[in-house]
Amino acid sequence: MSNLQAEEYKNFEEIKKIREDGTEYWNARELSEVLQCKKWEILQKL
């Protein structure tokens, strides 16, 4: 589990979405909150 602490990992898991084919993805707006970004649009550049 990389360098994430248990609580950080839990936050990512709570907002994870799973498509019908089993692939995982995250909503940029929800992810920006977990990453404490002020603007979710910043994530579009990543």
C-alpha cells in the first residue's frame, strides 16, 4: 500500500468508483477534496 497512511487510503477507497468492466476511477471533484485542492480543475492538468 505505497506510502499512504491507513486514514488516507480509506479516504481514497470511500470515493472510488468501479465500472462494469471492473476498472476503477475517481471523480475529480471528490478527489480534489481528499487531496485538499482548492480547485478541482487543477487535477485536469495531471
